[in-house]
Amino acid sequence: MDTVAGHKKLVVYSMGNFISNQTKANTDGGIMVSLRLAKHKPGQRTILEDHRFIPVWRYVRKEKNKKRKYYAIPVSAFENGREKYLNMEKSAIQSMQYFAKKTRDRLNQWQGKEQFVDLSTLKEIDENIEAAGN
């Protein structure tokens, strides 16, 4: 949060790579930002009630046909044993954990709050997208 002309402002920039084929450190992730806005009467002034960050890591899986499949995954949904749902290899898990720690450490310096995402939320979103396509 920053203060401009006496008002608090949220500035989000340089959010990273959601999809890339880069393999160097610090090129395999980014963040999404979740905002909650509220409109207050009288005057219908809109204010920022809450903001949170969601670390998103770029996972590249090599398929049996030698093609690559790219995923932009919210880290919190695939940590602590849930990596198995994507059949992630050990090196990918370690890379994701490294990215997550660095990202969280950096954002926590600025009192950032993380929004955690769970697999049931992702399943619900996937089902809604699928239903919308039919």
C-alpha cells in the first residue's frame, strides 16, 4: 500500500511469468492479486477493503509423446503432498517450493497477505468453465 495525496493506493507491478519456456531461476512464476472492493453510500465511493497475493508457478510437464504441457498453477493448491495430482517429478516440486519461499518472503516483507487456493476451488472453477462451454 502506498499513500498518494492522503489516500491509500495499492500498486501492483512486475507480477512475473505465468507462461514461459524460460528455465533460469526467477523466471518460472508470478503472482495474481485478489482484490475486494466495496461501494459505500452516500456518494457511492468505492474503497479497497482487502487485497491478497496468490503465488502462481509455471509447471511444464513432458508428455509421453515428447510434447510439453504447460500449467499455471496456484502454488498453495499443490503443496504439502498435493503435488501428486499433477504427477510432479521431484525436481519440479523442489523448484516450485523454492519459488514459493522466495515469493512469500518478499511479499511478507511488505505485510502482504496470501490467499490460499485449494483443490476443491479449482475443481469448481473447472466444472463451471466446462458447463459454460456446453
